[in-house]
Amino acid sequence: MKPKVATVWLGGCSGCHMSFLDLDERLIDLAEKMELVFSPIADIKEFPRDVDVTLVEGAVANVEHEEFAHIIRRNSRYVVSFGDCAVTGNVTAMRNAIDTEAVLHRSYVELADINPHIPREYPTIAELMPQARPLHEHITVDAYIHGCPPTAEQIWSAVSELLQGRMPALSHVYLRYG
Ligand code: SF4
């Protein structure tokens, strides 16, 4: 049976997933070696059980991310912080020095073209957390892929190791922060 792989998009810009797609023809090799069971590039609504490897892009920035992070952890053998926003907070955490209400006001009132108001209906939009934090501050993380975004080479190397049940070795070449 092929290893089950998931990729998740939390508080990030999707650039890490774009870099994943930069694997180009190697995606065909990967498709033969693994089964993609959940991803923003697949129309699957619920996170499945018994996933072997989950790559998580983005920081934990809102309450929905936090809840999802725990669902991922419960159902994944290996959880990987995928890119610098997941690893350190990076770009997503740049707003941490600013009061959350000021961030919301800037986003939803000052920059609104129509209907300026701060949404407070949390069933339709997730409540922002006071700070965007790296994934490992919320759940146990097994491996880290650095970079903003990680290069296709880094992703290929790390995923290849993980699919063989090995932890990817960190190289100084890969310790490049955004
Ligand atoms: Fe985007 Fe860089 Fe964050 Fe990846 S690490 S989500 S590319 S800002």
C-alpha cells in the first residue's frame, strides 16, 4: 500500500504549495510512490485518518488553524512544518507587534472598498488569534522544511526521505530563512 500524504494550508500565502508544484515532472514520480489524501489542490473536505506524512504550510494565526492543527496531529504519523511561516511564524507573524484590533481595523475598515466593518460572525470567518505562532508551539512537529518558500529540491529531498520512513537530515544549505 502506498504511503498516504496530506498537505495543509494554514496562515501562509500558498507560496510553499506553489513551490511543491515546482517539482514539475517529479510530481509524476511522487504520484507513483504515494497517495495524496488531503490538500488545497484536491477537493477533499475532511482530514482523513491514518495519514503517514502531513506537510503543514503557514503559521497558526486564527482559532480555526489551532483546532485544525490538533486534528492533523491526531491523524498523522509524521507532521512536517513546511516553510518558514510554519517553522518560525515568518511573514505571517509580522503583525504580532501590532494590536489585533488595529490589524482588523486596517484590513476591514481602512482598506475596504465597500461596506467597511470588522466581521464578528465567527461561524463565517475564523477569529484572529492575538499572535500568529509557529506550528510547533501548538502541536508536536516531527520535521522542518525551511525556506520562504522551500525550494523544489528541498521538498523533493525531504519528502523522499519521509516516504521511506526516515527523518530528513537538516543541511546548512537548507537553513535559509525568509
Ligand atoms: Fe508564503 Fe514564505 Fe510563508 Fe511559504 S514561508 S507561506 S512562501 S511567506
